[in-house]
Amino acid sequence: MRTRQRLLTAVLTATAVASGLAATATAAPGAVPARTIEVSTAAQLKTALTGASPGDTIHLADGSYSGNFKTSVAASSGSRITLTGSSKAVLKAGGGYGLHLNGASYWTVKGITVTGGQKGIMIDSARGVVVDTVTVHGLDMEGVHFRTSSPDGVIRNSRVYDTGNDGRGMGEGIYVGTANTLSDKSDNVQILGNTIGPDVGGEAVDIKEGTTGGKLSGNTFDGKGLTGVHYDDSWIDVKGNNYVIENNTGKNTTNNGYETHSQQSGWGCGTVFRGNRSTLTGATGDKQLAINVTNQSTSCRTTVYASNTVTGGRGLTNITVTP
């Protein structure tokens, strides 16, 4: 019996060794294992942002990180780079951008707070960036901006408030695209489950012409603090094409809840509204509609489903409702 046990043990050991050798032989030569980079100072954070490799996680300790932070390191869809910390890990900018992902595709930014400065989180020329459970506030201009053809981005479960403090009406909570151009293809951006407002100086979400195919779902908007500058008199302004706006809740607006516009010919079309709940009590503008469609035509259609509801104001919409 003991001999048989010794033979069995020898066979299993040989098999395990052989398997290990096979795994080593097929591993990519020179591969660098993913790291967790612990950061507790602003200097360490700047070094980590520029020195990260695909698969790495940068973990911020609770505390204040003063400065402007940026990276141009790109990852991949299968090997993302993550910047994470709790809401007590606070990036504090004295001007400029709090966090700038410039060409930094496939990053995930999770949990942290960004405050101060001109703009909060800027995403330029970066595909597949995910912003998750962050807090962004106390800014002169917009909170989070997907810009310069940054497609397939996501912002979810986050809070944006107290923006636009320079008083120029450029304090959108979330901004997609670039005004007055069709070259910014920040397409398929998803804005999911966020709380935006109060004291957001522009629209809660501004969707620019040239962008296509995004979704806004499950968000909560509080328009208290809309300035009325640059026509910001609604929670959402859609000027891109083929967006789905669904299951959002809004209160406090100066005029309308949601609007569509054609700033460029052939744009601001194909928007679908369904399941949104609007409270317009206190609105004083000339329309006071939950969904104001300014550009409905045979070639530029907007669909408003009967599942949308409104309290207060003067009505649900100015176009025919789809059952």
C-alpha cells in the first residue's frame, strides 16, 4: 500500500512540474506583471500617472493632493489602468484641469473626489474611459468633459455639483463633444445613474452636434442654480444624433426639462425619450415643457413616449406623443 502511495505521489508531482514548465514556456517573454501602486503624495501621484502600465492600479490613500494631474499613457480594453481611492482622496486644483486624461484610452477612474480649478475631469482623444463613483464639485466651468473624439466612454454612479462658478454659464455638469464643429466624434458615451446638481451653472448634461449614439439613463437632475446664460434653461440639451434618454428624474428648472436643437443641419435628430419623470414646479420660462423639441421635421425626428411624465409646468411636450 505504501509503495502504491509513493508511486501515485511521484506521478502527481511530475505532472505538476510539467504543467508549470508548460505555463512558463507559453508566457509572453518580457511580460511585466500588473502592479498596485500605492500613492500618498501629489508628487507620487504625478509619477504614477506617467509611469503606469496596462493592467496597473494606482491606489490613492485618503488625503489632499494639490496640483493639476495628467497622463497620456494608453491602456487596452483587455488590460485597463485604474486610478482609485475613496471619496476622501481629493484632487485639488488651483486652476486648469483637476485630472486630464489626454490620449489615455481605457482608464478607469473610481471613487475619488476632484475639486477646485477650471474644469474637473477632462477626457481628450481617449477611447473607453470609465468614470465611476466619483465626486466632482467646486469648479469655475464644467465638471466632466468627453472631448476631441473620446468615444465609448462611461460615467456612472457619480455626483457632480457646484460648477460654473465663474458666472459665464459654462458650468455644465457633464459635457459631450465640442460646440460649433462636427469633427469631435465622442460617440456612444453612456451617462448612467449619476446625481447632477444643484448649483450647476449650465445644463446638467450638454450633448453637442457631431456626437452620436449615446445613452442617458437613471440619472437624477436638480437644476437649482441654472444661470440662464447661453440659453441654459433645461437639464439636458441634445444637439447630437440618435441618443436614448430614459428613466431619468429631474426637478428645479427655469423653463424646460429636456430640449433638442439643430445647431448644425442634420444634427439634433433621432433622440428617443422614454420613462423620464419631470417636475417643473416653479419654472417661469416661456415654454415650461418636460420635453421641448425645437427641430421636429420629416428628416429630423424625435420620439417622445407616453411613459414620460410631468408634474407642474404647461405640459409634457410640443410634439405628438408615441404610445
